[in-house]
Amino acid sequence: MPRPLSQQTIAVVKATVPALEQHGPLITETMYRRLFRNADIAALFNQANQKKGTQRLALAQAVLAYAQNIENLSALGAAVERIAQKHIGYAILPVHYPFVAEALLGAMEEVLGDAATPDILQAWGEAYWFLADLLIEREAAIRTEIEAKPGGWTDWRRFVVAERQVEAEGIVSFILRPEDGGLVVPHRPGQYLTLRFDEAGLPGVKRNYSISSIPGDEGYRITVKREPNGEASCFLHDHAPVGTILEATPPAGDFHLAKDPQRPLILLSGGVGLTPVVSMLEVLAEQHRDVPVFYVHGTSSPAHHALDAQVRLAAARHGNVLVETFYESGGDDRANSGRITINWLRANTPLDDAEVYLCGPRPFLRHFVVGLKDVGIPADRIHYEFFGPADEHLAT
């Protein structure tokens, strides 16, 4: 455990909150510009988020929140776990942290000018390394846990596309198995696989894809929607036949089914956001048949509804699952018309007593996370996957 910050350091960092409120985005933009002068460090990051600007804005919010909560660092627990899991996915190592420290402090000095006094830079250096040491410690524990399991590995491992399956219009599943023929570590239902596309001719491209299969030791299934202008998804759809080599780090992510669920479960998904939820449902059908499950999925039309047959087979195996589908258009009498609403959930599910797991497009995610909190569902009973840096403010 890192040594606690001194009261002087805490006071100095807290005093920088007004400056961070005013200049935070420029500081993080400058930090990334400095950081990416090193091509090896730049290659560690998802450049799609950099091009959109979402990563630097998310980091600015995170730095500000850190300063605002510097006296209550126990509130950082969930954020530390989420960041550590992401770092496992992107193969971030302790040797990379000094580069970020240098870039962050240099950016503060550049943007704030004379206001960045030696005392401020020293205090922020101590605050940075306090958080960095927490992350390094947690990441080491995660790696140790993964390596100790049969099929565990660290860093990047070569996988081959063993099978492809069209699931719906614009949605394809890929079965990935290790090229070396060895076992893989079973994922926790809900986790994602980080793929690197260097071997496929897309250097620097990395993406996280939720694992849609039941946990096992032979490989993983990802189910990918073609995104307009999506570099990775279009490659997978158009140029990744059986035999294609991709690289992956071990499954990661803090969004996963609890090991021993005690409450009724509501699984809520929108569009291709069903991928981690289907993995959860498969595990519930095998291991937790005593837990009532309500699976509610919404998508644009039957033509865009992936994995429906698998969902219904899992529900039948479980025996205590209510499956409801909403189509915005083109449905029939077996499905609901329109979109899922909070009022519908309150009327048709035990919402006030349930744990809720949800995943979907950004508007879907924001609508339900905010809406569930507004009707009194405690935050600790709402579990959801982040689709990108811009969504992380929902965790507060």
C-alpha cells in the first residue's frame, strides 16, 4: 500500500481545483501531445479515442475528480479497479508510468505558466505516484491471478479465427482460438477481450469486444457489429476469414456477473450490447437456476436481432427466465413495439428488489443509468459496461 499523502500535499492539490476546472481539458490535451512524442508509448493507446477527443476530456474529468476527492481517497476504489482492468487489456506495465508522470507535470507547467509553482508541481508529483502505485499494485495482483490459472497468460497472444457466423444484419460472431493450441483462461461473464490488429495490417489499432460465449478453456466468441467507418469492425467483417491471425490480451473488465447472486436479476440490453449479457445468461442457466432472471432486449428490428435463438435455449435450460423483446419497427405479436421504458420495467419486473446488469449504445446506457437512479434504484445495484471514456461520468 502506498504511503499516505501528507496534509500539506493534500492542501496544495485541493487548492488547484479552480485551475483544473478552467484549464483541465487543455492540460490533458497538452499531456497527450507530449506523451505521444514517444511512438512506443503512443502505440499503447486507443488512437480512435484520441482522434475523437473523448479520452482527453475523460482524463480531465478524472484529474479534477481526483483533486476534489483528495481528502476521501476511499471513494477511488471502483475507479482504481476499472482503470486497472483497462490497463490489463492494453498491456500497460509499471515501466510506462514514469512517461505519463513526466508528460502530466510538464503539461501543467506549460499551461499554467507561473501559476505552476514548484510546490504545486511537487504536490502533484506525489499525488500522481500515490495513485500510480495503487494501480501498479492492483495490476500486479490481477496478472498474478491470471497467470496462476490454467490457460492464463500475460501480454499479447496470437489467436486464429476458427469460425465465423452471421448472427443478424450487420452482426457477425468470430470464434477465436489460440494459435499455439493451448488452453485459455475462462473469462468472467461480462468481460471483454482486447484485440490488437498489427498482425492484420492495422498497426496501432486496438479494440475491446465483449465476450459473448459461455466461459470455457478452448477459446472465446466475440460478436461484432459493423460500425460505419469503423476501422476494426469493417476489417473483421470484410477481411477476416477463417485463419486470420489476431492478437489478444487476457479477458479483462470490472463489469461481470456476481459469483453468487442473491437477488432477482434484470438483464437489460440494447442492440449489440447484448453480447456480455448473453454470456451472463448462459452461466445463469448452468449454475444459478434458483435465481429469477428477467432478460429484456431492445433493437431496431427482427433483422438486427442477434443471438435470439441462443438466448431462448438458455432461458429454457434455466426454467425461471422471462425473455422480453422490443422492436422499434417490424415486430410481431411475440415482441413489444417501441422502446424499453423505465415504467415498463417497474410494471413487469421486480425492479425495486433486483440487481440490474445493462449494456447497450451510449444513449441507451445513459438513459437507463440515469433513469434507474431517478426512480430510487441504489447505484450499487446498477451494473453496466462502459463503451468508451465519455461514459465514465455516469459512475458518479
